[in-house]
Amino acid sequence: MVDVTKHNFSDIFPKIEYAIKAADFISIDTEFTGLCYSDACKPSLFDSSKQRYTKLKRSVENFTLCQIGLTTFKGSVSEN
């Protein structure tokens, strides 16, 4: 795990770019400065994909993105 800041971004970016290009898949996690607190934003098990996306979008559109997490995964072949 590496903390990337404005102070080390240019040094670390080539490694990030390589890891993304070499990955079999990646995962992105975002953190915002708040959460929607109304029932209109809460997802339900019965929501369609479109409804869930709309609710999640509504939940974050009034807040600022403050952190991004990135995970890259590269599978390996094992003998087991």
C-alpha cells in the first residue's frame, strides 16, 4: 500500500500506470465528504440497476471526492 499525495504523485505515477496496464482487473474505491441522509438516496434490494445507480449518484453529487483507492490484480498460474 502506498499513500500518493501531491508531493510524490509524479514519482509514483509511472508505477501506477504500469500496474494498471499489467492488471487482469482493477478495483476503484471512492470516499466523499458526506453521505446522503434522505430515504430517496438509500438503495433497496429490489432496485433495478438503473434505480440503484441513480440513488447512489444522487447520494454523492452534492459532496466532494476527497480520496480514491485503487487496487490492481494480476493472476498467477500455480501448480495447485
